Amino acid sequence: MGDVAIKIEGISKQYRIGELQKYKALRDTLADAMYSPFKLFHSIFGSSNTEDKGGNGTIWALKDVSFEIKRGEVVGIIGRNGAGKSTLLKILSRITEPTCGYAEIHGRVGSLLEVGTGFHPELTGRDNIYLNGAILGLRRAEVVQKFDEIVAFSGTEQFLDTPVKFYSSGMYMRLAFAVAAHLETEIVLVDEVLAVGDMAFQKKCLSRMGQVSKDGRTVLFVSHNISAILSLCNKVIYMADGGIRAIGAPQSIISSYLADVLANCGEDLERLRVQGYGKDVWFSEIKMVSNSREHLLFGQELVFELRVFSRRQVKHLSIGCTVFNDVGHPVGTLFTSETFSVEQGKQYYLRLLISNVSLAPGSYHAGFSIGYGGLNGMRHDLDIVIGSPAFRVLTLSEGEGAMPDWNRSWGNIVFKDAQLTVV
Amino acid sequence: MRAIPVFVIRRSHGLASLNLRELWHYRELAYFLAWRDIKVRYKQTTIGVAWVVLQPLAMMAVFSLFFGRLANVPSDGLPYHLFVLSALLPWHLFSRTISESTTSLITDQRLITKVYFPRIIVPVSTIIAAMVDFCIIACLLFAMMLIYGITPGLRVLWLPLFVLLLLVSSMGVGFWLSALNVEYRDVMYTVPFLNQLWFFLTPVVYPSSLLPQQWRIFYGLNPMTGVVEGFRWCLLGKGEGLSPMVALSAIVAVSLFGSGVIWFRSRERTFADALGSTGV
């Protein structure tokens, strides 16, 4: 038992539908009291959640989840939006209580559920480091001790005495992650923090996470970034509909997850949307119109049709498109050089054509982003959807440019136009 | 190697244990949240901290004019300015604490839905922030006492006790209101009115000696009565000091505080859900 870090038995969490938005007005309770005074007494002094009447107006965000994690393991949690990943992390970090079930946690828990929580825009970078440290459970003495390290990690030395409201969003995120990354708890819970920041900083974060696990600490890691999960985790939990679909070695679990995602693609994009995006401008439909909806022949151009809806006016928008292979590694990315503007309350159809793709035969899926700003870390995305459409590139066995069966170990790109000369 | 603490997570029933050790562990957070509030409060004002002094001074001037001069409200033979200011000192802290702690959990809802810590830290930090103002106004009062040549005498040794009574009353009410406001936002809109009503139910602008002797003890049901009378008694030598009325106030204050803590701690586990935990 000595090396168990987290043990969970039958954890379930029930929400009343609408509970998340609505708060009770006093008159409702008073009206209830008119009808049955005893009920009021019970609802005030009794237990916090209504007893499960099952179904009727309630949903189970988590249903009977059990697993065990050993010390030093780095566990990735994958699953679509609404699968219960975040609820699970919230319960483990004690933000909310389970409706039933039991969990045992050996060690202090540090959670990076949302980077930058508790930052105050009016305070300087320096002040925010102390404040955020205290919120995350660091002692003042610990923050003092690590102050220089945190500042160096974030790379915001010159701006330490500037209120963070003047920071760029990239700087803000870097500083926030830097504080959180220096928590020294035995268990670290991470929810989708890598969705932010530029590539270089993401890399830094990933290596920091790798280092954390080398220290023998336990990491639970929720992400849509499949390749990050592949490179960091030694175990993966695949969640669906509030329960555990599969648990085991990363490669096989991720393959089955992606297979499921791709099998159901074409359904609503909501479930493929990266959490927190798509508030003002969003993709309402994405489809491939190349050859057919599911496949294209090797060498054919990729054509996508995107439908975008906007709730406000935004200028200088561009589209980003990344193609992922069957284990979720990104194969390549483009950002359109053309930009466009959207008006409030309107719908737009876009057509994206990519020629000269050279994708090797195999299964792929695409991810799209819509946003503005340059690529030097200043890009600001408004919506990101990963996983749709999925398509296959088929072998063209005859004629010009014929391809033999492609061996997976050769990678995903077929280099073309090579020349060999004997000199 | 350090001993690894073990936490058990399960649904808690009934009244949660108060877990004072945990509260002690998070004491620094209370300090930091208060420090944040203090730093930010007067940030974009031109005269900054001077507001702390100006507000009670202005109130004192207005009350002296209307109640002292025009309405001729008695002041137990003291200069009316001093009479009012000695009561405004505790009242200001009380009224600020109840109005700010009521909304404090809503203001910090992002924190509450994203990070774990004992939620009671949040209303506690509002009172810590208010205590800074309290100290500044106290200096002001002492300066005025010097000007009027009033020395408090040995009774002033009782003052810490009345300060404690003030803190206990403020926190007790603050815990109740802040926890109730998470579930019933009606509270938030009632508090300004409550604040005013409470002000006139407390002997701030008039002495409690205006009330008939036989009813005066019931006046002590308002904990702030005991606090205000006690402050005047310690500092200016007038009003009721260690009387049954003040004792009743103390009893009410302590029970408000105790029940407030228990109520708050038993509801706090539902706060994250009630405040909406999904929004990013």
C-alpha cells in the first residue's frame, strides 16, 4: 500500500440540471416552506445535494469511477468534452464533493486547473507571484526562496513592477504557469494548461512536466493534446459518458480513443471543441469536399468547407489547419495568409484548398482554428476544433505517381521531386 | 523523507468538522487576500489613502450638523464630534465588513471554482482589510481626544476586549450573510438597507441613555450596542461599560459567531457547485 498515490472507489457525481447556472431565489425556498415547513428545515440543515431521485432533472457527471494510481506515475486522461475529466479533477482537488464514493489521496495535491486563477490585473507581476503562490498553497517563505527561479522561468524580468493588466496574453500565461510549475506537492493535477502560449513556451512547460515526474511525483494530466500525452504519460485513462472506457498503456488506449472519435465524426463539433473556445466566433460545420467525404487519393488536393458563425465583429481573421495522423501526432500545419472579417450575428462559408500535400496513405484527422494575430506567439485563437473531418488517403496503385503499400515506419510525408545523380 | 499526509475524499454528512488545523495552515492566504484588497482599493484614486480619513470625517461633520446642532440630540455631555467619532470607529468596521463579506464569495468565485482552500478565508480577509482602516481612524480619534484634552484613564485597558467583541460580531454576521448570499442573491440587495437600519438601531448618533431604563437591557440584543457603548465607555468615560446590556450583547455576538462558523463550514462544500463550476 506504501506506493499508492491515489485510490478511487466508486466515485460518482450528480448535478441537478441547470444547477450550474441558476441560483435559488429566497422566494422559492419560502414558497417551498409554505407547502411543507419540514422540507425547508431538511433542505437547510440536511445534506447538500438532493438525494438521487435518478434521471428526473439530474445528470451524472461521473458514474462509479474506480482506479488506482501508483506514486511516480504520469497519467493522462483523455475523452471528449463532457466525459467527466474535469469533474474528476475537481473532486480530487477537493473543490467539489462527490455525491457518493470514496477516494484516498496520499500526499498534498497541487492543481493547475486554470492557469492564472486569482491574478489581479491591477497588481504588479511581483505582487501577483506572491498572491498566486498563496492561493496555490505555497508558503510565503517558499515563494521567496523560489522567486528568482519563477521569474527566470517566465521570462518576464523587465516587467515585474508593471501591473499585469498591461501584459500581453502570452506574458500573462507564462507568468501564471511559472508560479504553478513551482509547486512542490506530491501530486499534481493539470487540466488543459498547454492549450495556451506559444510553441516555445509549451515545450518548456512539457519538459517541466517531464521533470516533475522524474522527481517521483505523481501527475494527472487532462489534455486534448494527444502528442503531449504520448510523450509524457506512462498510463492513460480514457473516459466517456462519466465513466472509464479503458485504462492502460498510452499507445493502445489512444488508438482506440481516436478510432472512436473518428467513427463518430460529422456529428456536432461541440464535443471536439477545445474547452474554453468558440464563445464569440465558432465553427458550426466543417467538412471535406475533396473527392468524397471520407477519402482522397494520394496526391489529390485537400478541400475543406468551413461554416463560421460570429457573435461579434472581428477583423483580420485567419484560419489555422493542422493534420494529425492516426496516433494523434500532428503531421503538418498551415495558417492562411489571406485574412477576412466577420460581422456580428452573421454566418460565413469558407473554402480552404491545400494542394501539394504529399500525405502518405493512411488515416488522418484535421483540426481547425480561427483567430487573429501573427505566428510569433501572438496569435489569439477564438475557436479550436480538433478531430473533424477524418479522412483516409488511399494508395493509388496505377498510373503516374503510383504508390506501393506504404510502410508506417516511413512516416506520414512522401517527399516528392527528388533528384539523384551520379557524380 | 517527509511524512506524506493522507486525505480522504467522500461526501460529508451533517455538520462538517471545523478542522481548525487546516484553517491555521491557510492563514497566510487570508493575509494575502486582505493585502490584495488593500492594495487595489484606492489604486485609481487621486487622493488614495486619504479617503480612509475623509470618509469618517465627512460623516462626523454631517452628523454633528444635523443631529448635534440642528436636532439637539444629547451626547452625554461630551463634544458631539467626539461622541459620534468614537462610535463611528467600530461602526465603520462593522458596516464595511458586512457589506463586503456578503459579496466576497461572489467576487472571488473564479478562485472558489478553481482552487481548493477553506472558503471561510475569503470573508475573514475582508475584515482584515477593514482593520487597516480601523487603525487609521483610531489614530484620528486619539488625535481629536488630545485636542479636546480628554484622557481615557485606566478604563482604556478594557478596550482590547471591546475590539474583540467588535471583531466577533462583525465576523459572525459576515459569515452568515456571505454563505447565504451564495445560494440566495437576495441577500446582496438587502444588505445596504440592513446596514442603514442597523445603523439607527445602534447608539451611534444618540446615547443609549435616551431609552427608558427598564427596556435598555433588551437593547443589548443588538451586539453592536454593546460594542459602541463599550468603546465610548473605555475612551470617553461615558455610556454603559460593564453592564447587563453589554453582557447580553457579548452573548449574542458570541452565539452569532459560533453559529456563523458552523453554518459556513457546513455549506462551503457546496459553494463551488452553486457558484457554477463549468464556466471557463
